[in-house]
Amino acid sequence: MPPPTPSISPCVIGERAMVATGHPLAAEAAARALAEGGSAVDAAIAADAVLGVVEPMATGIGGDLLAMVVPPGAEPQAYNGTGRSPQDFLPSLVSAFPRGKLPERHVLTATVPGVVRGWHDLHQQHGRLPWQRLFQDAIRVANQGFPVAPVAAREWALFQPVIARDPVAAALYRAHAVPSAGERFANPELGAVLQAVANEGPDAFYLGEPARAAERASDTLGGVLKAQDFARHTGHFAAPLRANFRGLEVLECPPNTHGLAVLHTLQALDALDLDPHDPLTTVAMVDRMGHAMAHAKKVVADPAGNTVCTVVVDSDGLAITLMSSVFKRFGSGIGVPGCGFVLQNRGFGFSEPGHLNGPGPGKRPYHTVVPGAALRGGVFHAGFGVVGGAMQPQGHVQILTRVAAWGEPLQAAIDAPRWRLEGERALAIEAGTPPAIEQALRAAGYTEPTGQGELGGRSDFGGAQVVMRAPDGRLIGGSDRRKDGMALAC
């Protein structure tokens, strides 16, 4: 992936409310929801629904959802909307594969999608607008079409082989001639499903034709995902995990995500000087991050992927970081006939049989999506997320270090070159990293990644969305130039 262009402005500043999300159409949808009296949660759902239309390689109703909600004057909540493996997903199905590990793209990696139920659960607790209103923008964009954004177009072309393998996905996403940047693309099949969800609620998805069509798609390829698995799906709210770092209380989602790797790393770093001018500081950050991620693999599950993130703070002070994902680009690559989406491939996150995170029926696999937030003095300070599979916890650590420990402006911290651990000692270093830091990392034994899956040699350094409360009470929004998004004051 190319490095981001230099920051041309410090950040977006807002007095009342702020949105940071991965696409201008999603930002506009969120802003309209806020203008009509909607809550931050309403706005985030409206934005996320649009993202599932305009970034189909990253997210959609065939994927999962997690969120971090910080209500004013109340305890923060983590929401886990991740789906489970099918009831017929037995360990014996996986044992025949090399090392007992499923391939990245396989019908057995399909797990139940959690996005639609997640939208509903969040709206039930924190929504103000009517449910139907939340999907108007997404339905319009799906039916009328939209110009494909530059980063999305690049990824669409890069992962064309994924959609080309499946006839439904190939026809839906135009594998014969993927849309280029600026070219118009529409998905009326998805528009119809979203309309049914708007009219009838989540049961239109989990008890309706999408669930039955997903079963047919799975059956055709020898899979075990059934409509009854959709009917069983539930999400839940939970208390976030917490750790202190440089005057902040950082909040991460509990397992089955690897959010605890962020907290373990920050706790280890908080005891260090973290001199920004010393290249060995970066070496220490990578070392601690590697230890924390290795620990997470043992006690949570197994990591990699693509995701979208929306952060919204409304005029009442309600804040949400909402992230959804189909995992790898275009998920499993298996299209659901007549419904306009692909199934996710989260089952690739299972470890070998016998591991804590080993395959089994009705299990949630290790999950890379980690929406985060931070408190200062017990009140909301920031909401943040960094898309990009295993880059997510690493991005949290790098941005929080730059902002909280080094005092960098938000947009500069987002735009700064990053590093990404892709294996135990395999470290990708983004272009623009100071030579002294790169030399120190290589001297410490971290080598250039090669052959690390689909992105080996062209590492994904993620895409961050952040909204932060300034000391004077105003809101600061930052959006990553590695993606197509924007921050918007409302």
C-alpha cells in the first residue's frame, strides 16, 4: 500500500458533534442522522450501512460488528456482535487439512454474520431515530449507484481473483471488469435486502431469504452453514477491558478479540521513558507488541483482514466507535445468490483442533476487530479504531503513543509512518520511516516480510478514524489518508 500523503491541515475541529469514517458518503449519512436529532449510535449505524455498500471488499451484512460505547455519565459498554461457527462445524472437518488449519478462503470458514443484529441491539439501547430511517442513505446508494473511491478501486482490482472464483460473487462484483476509480457501481440486490431489514427489522435477515440463500450457497460448495445457524445468532454487551497509559484509561473489547494485546503493550510501555528521538524506543515498542500478540494467540485465539471504522460523538456527549468487517478482502469470496453480499471467512481465525481456540460447533473464533476508546479523568477523551486485521492493535499502540506520550497533533499522529509485525520476527516498515529507526529495527533482528499471505510484500498499514475531546471541550476529528474517508464536524 502507498504511504499517506503529508497532512495538509492539522485536524477537523467541531463545537458540537463529530464524525470520522471511511468514506465521504458514510460521513454525509451520519451527519444527516445527527441533524435530524439522531444519536451518535444512529449516525454510526447509518454510516456503517453505507460503508457496506461502497466498500464491499471490507464490510457488509455478511460480516461481523463490534463497538465501544461511552455514554455521558454512565459506564462504558463494549458490544460483541461476532458470529459463531455453524452447529455442524465439527473438529473432524478440519483435521484433514494441513496442520489442522483451514485455508484463508474456504466454505468451512463461513461463520454467521453479526452486523444486522448488532445494528439492532445498539439501536435498541441508544437509538433515537426510527429504525427505518437509519437505512435510507444506504438503500439509495445501493439502488442508484455511487462512484467507486480510489482506495476501494485499488483493492477491488487487487483482490479480483477472490471474487472470480465464485460465480455469484463474480457476477455481483464484476470480476470480468472490476470498476475503476470514479466508475459507477450499483447493488440493487443489496438495496432490496436493506429495505426488508428497514421494514421488518433484523428478522428479515436472520429468519428470511438471506439466511436461506446463504444455506444454499454453502450447500453448493460442501459447507455446513445453515439457516438455523442464522436464527440462533445473538450479540451481547459487556464491560470493557481497561488499562492506564500516560494519564489515560484505555478501553478495549474483551475476548474473543485481541484488544487485550493493546492493553498489555501499553502497560509495558508506560514504565519506559519512550523518548521519541531515540530509535531504540521504536524497537522497544515492537518488542512489547510482539510479546503481547503472542500471548493473545495463546489465551484468546489465532490472528489478519480488512474492516471499516466509524467514530461519532454527538452533541449530548454520547460516543461510539463502531467497526464492522467481512475479515479478508471480500471475506470468503462466496456470494449469497440474489442478496448482494458475500459471507465472511472468520472461521480462518480458528486454531488447530485441541487449542483453546480450536474449531467446534457454535464457537466464536479469534477476532481481529478492536474498537477502542479512552477516558481522561473518568470522562470520554477519545474514540478510535484502526482497520487492517493484525494491524489493528499495533495501530492503537502507535497512535496512542504518539498522542498521549509524545504530544503529537492528532492528524500528524495518524499520518506518521507505521510498522507492522506480520510474524514473530517479520516486520514491515512503511515508507517515510526515518532511516535511523529502520536501521535500529533491522539491527534488532526484525526482517522484511516475504510470502506472508495475500498481502506479503505489500503490507496493509491500516486506516485510522479518531475523534478526540480537546481540553477546551471542542472535538477534534482525524481520518486516515490511507483510506477514502474523512472527518466531518456536525
